[in-house]
Amino acid sequence: MRAYRPDVTEQKKLYSLLLSLKRARSQKAIDPSPIKSNSEPWILHPKSLADVIAISESVEHSVDEIRPSEAAPKTGEV
């Protein structure tokens, strides 16, 4: 019966991963403060079609501010 011999390349990858994890853990931790939102609040529980349309228009307005004007066609255009 032949003895088990692990693949050398897999052992190198595992050792490299363990070293990188050890180095990452030894460094200073990332600040756990939550990301602050600068967006406008939506209607949490829309009760009518007008509420849903208002949310949709708000999203389209936000997207239009972010998207470059010449990059992609606006909604409804082909």
C-alpha cells in the first residue's frame, strides 16, 4: 500500500492563504461604524398607486443624476 502524499501546489496555496489571514488578523481592525445614508427616505408602506409612482419617480431622478447623459437611453426610449 502506498502512503498518502498531498499535492504540493495545493499545500502551497493553503499555506499562502493561512499566512495572509494571519497577517490580516494581526493588523488594526476596520472601524465598525455604520455607513451613513444621504438618501431621501422612501414611503415605507405605499398604500396607493400614487405612492408607488412617487417612489418610482424618485428612483428615476436619482438614477438620472448618477448616469451620464450620453451613456444610456432614458426610460421609455429605445
